[in-house]
Amino acid sequence: MNDDLASQAADPSLPSGVGETAADSQGCLFALSQPPLMLFLAVIAALLLFTALYDLYPW
């Protein structure tokens, strides 16, 4: 079959993390660098901050 793909696969006898490529070891932290997600999280954080301050110091 295709020996190129077989040589890139991690050996199951190795401990986890050994033999992984850089793309496999990146994890899901890439999702946090997306601007729409960061904007959404900033809006949610601002709303939580506003409501907390409103509860602490009623106008």
C-alpha cells in the first residue's frame, strides 16, 4: 500500500507523546487564537464584570 503514511504513524508501543508530529501535538489551543472566539469571550467577561460591579455597588 502506501509506505509513506505507514512510516509517519506513531508506534503503538511507544509512550504517548513520543513519535507524534508537530501537528498532532498542537492540541486545541489553536482555537483560542481565533478573533471571533476572543471577541465573544471578551463580551461575556465584560458582562460578568458589569453585573458583578452592579451587585457590589448599586447605583
